[in-house]
Amino acid sequence: MKTYNVGILGATGAVGREMLKVLEERNFPINELRLLASPRSVGKKINYRGKEIEIKLACHEAFAGLDIVLGAAANAVAKEFKDDIVKAGAVFIDNSSAFRQDPDTPLVVPEINGDDVFNHHGVISNPNCSTIITLMAVKGINKLSKITGMVASTYQATSGAGVEGPIELMAQMEELGNEYKESGVIPNKGNVEPKVFQYQIAGNVLPMIGSLTDNLYTTEEMKMQNEGRKIMHLPELKVTCTCVRVPVVRSHSIAVSVYTEKPLSVEEVKAQIAKEQGVKLYDDPANKIYPMPIVTSDQDITYVGRIRKDLIHENGITLFCCGDQVRKGAATNAVQIALKLVGLDF
Amino acid sequence: MKTYNVGILGATGAVGREMLKVLEERNFPINELRLLASPRSVGKKINYRGKEIEIKLACHEAFAGLDIVLGAAANAVAKEFKDDIVKAGAVFIDNSSAFRQDPDTPLVVPEINGDDVFNHHGVISNPNCSTIITLMAVKGINKLSKITGMVASTYQATSGAGVEGPIELMAQMEELGNEYKESGVIPNKGNVEPKVFQYQIAGNVLPMIGSLTDNLYTTEEMKMQNEGRKIMHLPELKVTCTCVRVPVVRSHSIAVSVYTEKPLSVEEVKAQIAKEQGVKLYDDPANKIYPMPIVTSDQDITYVGRIRKDLIHENGITLFCCGDQVRKGAATNAVQIALKLVGLDF
């Protein structure tokens, strides 16, 4: 079997570490594994298949000999090294948003537009996490009738903000929980200062993720429309999205109303979703079966439930979906792109 | 000044206790205050304006001489005593959902349809909590152009499930927070068994509130449309709602897309919402100003922010609102109905 020299750029972050786990789980055919990070992580060791691999410095010369580089770093880092990676002859599968709207860069969810990987010019972008989970949930609907629009409200986990997000949540939960235990009074605010999030996240929700754009949507909210158009090959798709951070560790949830060209029945939608790769129909609310973060975390599958007819538009279906955004929303999807690229099952 | 004999049915619950606070804050002109509850609370004392008031038994004979009974009990209790209250000559301002769709019973948010209180036949219903907060947020929009539909996704606090809700949340937060502190590993699930909620609520979200109806929406979700129609005098109003419980103590939040007959600009909507009674325009996301539970709790005001044009419909406005559902969503609204009924400012 052919093997590949694989690098991870940003190997010590939440997504980088998860990529390593997924490469191992999926038995990716690796010859050399090169873990690259910023100076403060250089020399640290990370275990892969029982071997300690030393972190090397991410620098312009770091990519020689690599076939694939999985990018798990910030936009600025991705931009800094993109040309070096491409010149080294590697394909850069990048999780940052830096190149997602570049017309020469495929933006891929393998179960939706896998063949787009072959149109790359050295870079393939991995989409936004909430967008991946939402599109996975609705891709079956698009097969039944073309999707024209979506209204989406997200319930996004703290791990979407990186490895420090859940740590901040836990510190605040511990303080508030212990304060209640000692005083018997339910506290509203605590004293653990927010650093990752704009305000306290424990016991709170924050309706602002990303930065504000001219139309008063955030960058995060616009990804659902802009990336959805490119991935689904639906250039006219319209999406109204509200992104909200909630005090959850892992897995993003999304309440979505999906509008299609033709009206669809709940039964045909359920039957199609049940057949979809990477998706689990999880829809029996009378028996307490519905998607939620504590069920979906540490898995690659997007759970879909609460499927019902929209009450405004005859051509609408409303549902609730949930999936682990560090895995399918980031690391798993990137490794799946790599598998598709080298011609293996994903 | 005329004074009134006021009873509270279900005085020891979360809403009953808050009604007592609001009666005091609003200087409701009380002659006798009678606190009624189930046998297990009888004989306990609750402080009102420095006086200890003994809880009396809620029984068929308990209402003689009362002018107003504020109902803070479950549907079954409200139904059991309704005829007794009306026969005693009192007006029953009931927070349960038992009579909300009764055509003879006004369903009132005083700032929206206050004059409806005078059409009562002994009972006035207090609306659902999420519905009150949402309608308070959009009532200004309906003045600019008639609302035809809404898509709403809720982020509902644990106190909406009664006084035991936040206690369960706190116990789970304490366990998870301490587990992380001791182990350094972020926990997903804990061992504090859910009793109030169907599953663990700390670190989770539950897309199911109320029981399932024939159209696969829950009873809680259908209230937004059914109660919205009656309160707003919009019999054709269509609402697609998804109700989700989140690990928050107080204040429900709602992401809403509002569709109107005419297109509206963000500027005119903001200007109108800024003028609305009981509503605060809180909309400067670039400067971290947006509604959230830790800001709105223990207040009577509904905060509205993130106002922007819907991206699907030219006639749509999308926003995020947040308000304390134990206060404006229940206790405060009931006391305001009583104030309106006796001709006082609310």
C-alpha cells in the first residue's frame, strides 16, 4: 500500500490533537508524520501509535518532502506558510477560513462534494464547523428537492473557541456550583474572569461569535450562507443565521428551518436522512430520543431529529441537529478529505 | 386609596414567591394578603413587608372575601379551584396554561393588549413565558407593519421548570467543575441523576420542552403561535418554533426572524423598539452590547439586540431578545394585569 508523508501545522491545538487521533483511528497510510507548531511547543513530544514524536518548528523550510499538510492553525499562520507548503509539493488541507472563498480552492465536505478535492491547486479548505454539521444534516433533503434557503440558530460549544474554551467553562462551573453548595443561594455571576469569551459563559449564552460585518451579521453567521453555497453547489442559497455560544463542552447543535423548491413530507425526509452517509436519524421525541451534545460528542456522526413540517412555509422542514464540531466539524472532515484525495474510503 | 384582598394560589413555588416580591415592589394596594398552598406547606411563614404571613390550605372554601387571586400553580390545581374563585367573586389571574385558549378568557400582556383584561368573565390568563418575552421584543415591529410570521429558536433557562430546575443545574455544575479540578480532564457526563430534566442539563442542551403534539411540535412550541395570535390580535399569525432548554439559571433568550407585510429598515425598527414600554434596545455588538441572561436577570425589562435584515425575505427582520421569564415572563406580568384591572399604572 502506498504511504504518505503527512504534516500537521498547529499540532498542539484542540483540532491538531484531534487530527492525530483521527489519522490513527482511520489507519491513514503514513510513512513520515511531521508535527509542526510555534516556538513555545517545539521539543515537546506527542504520542502517535506508541511512538513519541517531537514537535518541530513551523518555519518556511519545514515542509520539504511532505505529501499532505493538515492545517489546524489560525488564518495568519495558514497564510504565512501556504506558499511554502505548495512549493514543497504538498497538498495543504487547511482548517482555517483563509482560503475558503478563494475560487481556486475547493471547500469540501467529502460526503457532499467529495469530487471537488480533485480540482485543487495545492490547497483544499476545510469548512466552518457549524456549517459542516448543518449541511451534513440537510444534505439528504437537498437530494429530494433543491434547498433554496435556511434559517439557522446555533447552540455552539465552548471547544469551538479552542482548547482554552472548555477550561474556562469548567473553572466557572466549579466556582458557581461550589458557591451554591456553600451558600444555598443560586448565583448568577461569578468571579472567574472571562478571557476566552467576552463574558462569563457558565450559566449564560452569548449571541455573538466572530466579528461584525457590514450587514450586521457576524463573520461566523455569514459562513453558513457563503460556505453552504460553495459546498452544496447552490450559488443562490440564502441563509439567515444566528450564532450563539452556550455553556457546553463539545458538539454544536443547530435548529434549522430548511426551505426547498418542492414541498416534502416528514416521512420522506426521515427515510432519506436515515440512508445518508455520516448521519444518524435520531428522532423519536415521545421516547426521549433527540440529538443533544452529551450523546453526540467524541463521534464522527451528525445526529438529526425533531423533524417536522415548517408552520410558515408549505415548502419547509424544521429540524434539530447536533455533532461533534472538533471531529466532524474540523479534524475528521480534514482527514476524510485526505483519504478522498489519495483514493481511499473515507 | 382603594385597597384589595389578594390571594396567591401556589405561594411557595418559584413564580408564587416572585409574585410576592413584585406586589411589594409595585406597591400594590393590598388590604388582606392570603397565601395558599398545598398541605405540605401549610403553617410555614413567608415574610411580606416585614410581616410573617402564614401559609393557608388551598381548599374550595379558601377564597371567600378575596378580590383578586394570582394563580402560580399547575394546570390541574388551577382547574380544581377556578369555579370556587369565580364564585367567591374574585378575579383569577392565572399563570397556568389551563384557560389560555378559552374564548371567554382574555390572555394578556398589558403593554400589548392591556384593554383585553376588561373582557374577563372571572379569569384572565397570563401567557407562556417565552411567548411573553418574544412578543415584548417584537411588539414595536408590529406597529410599523403587521407581523405575518416568525421563526423562533429559544434558549430557555432551568428556572422555567420551577424552583428545582436551577438546583439540579447547580448540583451538576459543581460535580463536573470539581471533577475537572481534580482530574484535569474535561468531563462530558456526570453522576448527578436528572430528576427535573430528561437528561443532564449542565454542559448540555435539550431540544424538547413540553409534550409532543400531533404535528410533532411540542406543547411549549405551539404556544408561541397559539398565544401569539390571541395576544397580538393576529389570527393568521404563523410561527415555527423550536424550544431548547439550556444550562442557564434565569432569563429565556430567543433568536427570532420576524416577517412583516411591508419591508422595514433596521433603523426604523431600532428607533421604534427604543420607544417601547418595558423594552430596552441593547444593540451595539461591535462594543459587546447584546442581550444575555446574566444581564437581564432579576429585571422586568425585555432586552432586544442583534437587529438586522433577514437574508431570505426582504420583509424580514432578525433579532435576539432576552428577559427574566420568572419576572416579566410570569410573576411581573400577572401583577401588571392586576394593576391594569384595578386602574393603576403598570
